[in-house]
Amino acid sequence: MLRTQVSLDEQDYKLAKREAAALGISVAEYVRRALRGALPINGRPRWM
């Protein structure tokens, strides 16, 4: 796993932290899952 850094505004961070806590996961895991949901499947662009 690689490490990276992202900047979030305060409101987005608070919401992510709250959602992560509700799921029983870290903010990092919450962001990883959100990113996986936004990335194209098998490297193929999503049709819009």
C-alpha cells in the first residue's frame, strides 16, 4: 500500500469522520472505499 496525502475542507472532514465512525472504520479506510467507488472498473472509463 502506498501513502498519500489529501487536503479536505473542515466540513468534508467532519462528515467523513462521522460516517467512518458510524461504519466502525478509519477515515483512511472510508476515503479508500469512496475512491474505489469512483474509479473505473478494470481501468475502463465509466460511460456517462
